[in-house]
Amino acid sequence: MIDHRRLGRKLELFVSDPLAGSGLPIWLPAGAAARHAVEEYVRDLERRAGYRHVYSPPLGKRELFELSGHLGYFADDMFPPMRLGADDEFVLRPALCPHHALVFRARGRSYRELPLRIAELGGMYRAERSGVLGGLTRVRAISLNDAHNFCALDQVGDEVREILRLIREAHAALGVRPAGFRLSLRGPGEKYVGDDAQWARAEELLRAALDGVDYTEGPGEAAFYGPKIDIQIVDAAGRESTISTIQLDFDKPERLDLSYVDSDGARRRPVMVHRSLVGSMERLFAYLIEVHAGAFPAWYAPVQLVVLPVDDGQLGPAVELVRRAEAAGLRAEVDSAGSLGARIRNAAGRKIPYVGVIGPREAAEGSLSLRLRDGRSLAPMSVADALGLVGAVVAARSADLLPAD
């Protein structure tokens, strides 16, 4: 069975060191390179969809999380407050929404600004028990692709449908294969905020947005502040989890006194739509490592091209080729240690999409012989054409290793 923890060690993507602590993985250079490529893609996708990105601190005053309701409804999953003085306590945040609410209320808002889409790839922390921690799937330090869209009530339906479209686009590019959609609702015996009318209205809006989509209902799976649409995945061991989510919240705007001036001059509360296109980087990569068996699409492969000189006589041209590849925005390196066969096998083991071989003939002609990760070999071509081919596949974020005709 494919296990992201075993592959993560073999491919040197991340490491879990007891000295750092359980549930606190360290991303190694290869894993960081893949993650950085995905983060850049998601930020660009959001930017083109009208999102405004912010940075906010991973901790805040205790009062902020009391006001947001997290300490009242979520304290068991939070780290204890840090006391710096008699009236000075700070909390590692379990969610980004309180800070994004402060972004909204940083100044007066008008209906003309809505929907206001505030996005961040930010850190948050959960005090997970040691027994449930594992690899990247369950961690204590979480890097979340998060956003909060502040809308007028009559904008919510269109906003949720547009978020669903963005989720599908991101999943297609990354190779995420959703197992299903779930409408997560209140359940008995749980603590929730808000009144029945608010919950009924939120559920009605989400059901309408899911029109034409096959989904199941999950009583007891709602957030403490509202119902949500969860997009589920199944890992290699058959375990189901949530990768993407859309949540409606009428409570935070009330608690944090958020308002905007409407067209008639009256002050009204916005609806807060919590959403994550791809979830946390940790859970996302746990899934991607397994679903691709470590062979990521070329656009976010840690190393996209490795160049192998047949012998030391071609080392100079190989180094120059890598310099040109890097200047073109590709992640490339030279491997000159050991026999050619061993280096080809090493590249295959590292799941590198493209292997370029330079022998005496290629060095003299300024050409390159490309081998693809799937076993195909291409006829020698000019260095410019080879870099153009790899660059085209990367730019298209294609799952194939050759450009579309």
C-alpha cells in the first residue's frame, strides 16, 4: 500500500524529528519546492478571481478568541493561553477568521465593495492528541489555504457557486480526485452558536448552491457557527477526510460588530463565507504524494529536469544547460557522480519528469536527448527546443509529459 510517510522519507520531501515535536513536520528542500509551486498557483488563481491577499499574525490576544467564540466552543482543540503579564494573555490561533474579520473592520465599508474576498495562506495551530497524529495528515502546526468572503445576503448564492467552480479548477490542475460532496449540518448533543432561523437560512442557501450536484448529508459535521459544504477525499488506506470547504457564518459578523453601509444609507451585517480551495498544505500533500505515488505533475515536481553528462568532458555544457533552464524558470540540476546507468536509475527513483543526457555528439551539436519519466525517449533535439518542450508542459500545468498538439 502506498503511504505518504514512507514516500516522503524516500523522496526527501519532509521529515518528522522527535526533537521538533510530534505533529510538527519539517519540509525539506524538495518538498518545499513542490509546495512553493502549488502555493504560487493557488495565490494566482485567487488573485485572478478577485481575492485580496493579506498577512496576519499566528497568535492574538485572548480577548479576540473569546469574542469570536473559539474559546467558548473550541477550547479543547486549542493550545493553552500564554500569559505575559497580569492582563496580557496571547493565544495561538486555531483559525484565521478572527484576523480576517479585523481586516474587514479596519475601516468603514460600503456595499459597493462587496463581495470583499480576503485570502491568506496562513498558519494556525491545533492541540491534537499524540495518538491521532500521523505524517502530514494530522498535524499541530497547519498552513491553511484560507479566505473569507464578506457578502450581502443576496450575493451568497452566486458567491458559493463561484467558489465551487474555483475548487473544481484547482483540483483538476493538482490531480485531486474528490470522493464526494457533503452538506455538513448540526447534530444533537453538540454546541452551536446562532438561532434556528439563521441556521435554516444558511442551509437553504447551501442546498440551492448544490443544485445539480450529488451530495450526502452529514448531521453533526457542521462548524460551531454554521453549516458547510465539504469536499471529501479518500486516501490510499481508505480513510475519508475533507480537502476543501465552504462555510456560511452569520455569527462572527455579529460578534465582531462587522457592518457596511448599504445603498439606502442603512448599516447592515455582511454574511461571512469561510472557504478553502485546497485545504491545508499538509493534508493536501499527504494526499498528492499518495495519489501520484510521488510522481508529481511536472509543474510542481521538486526537480523538473536533471541533466546527465556521459562523462566529465560534457560537464561544462551540462552546467550551462542547467543555467539556461533555471533562467527560464525551471527547476533543474546536474548529476555527474557515478555511472550513467546508475544516474538514470537514481532519477527514476526520484520521480524526476525529464532526464537530459549529453554525450560527446550532443555537446558538439548543442543538442540534448530527453528521456521521460514514463519510459519514453525522444530523438535528440536542440537545447532550445528541449527547454521549450519542458517549459510548455510546465506552463500548461499538464498531467502529460508532452505538450498537447
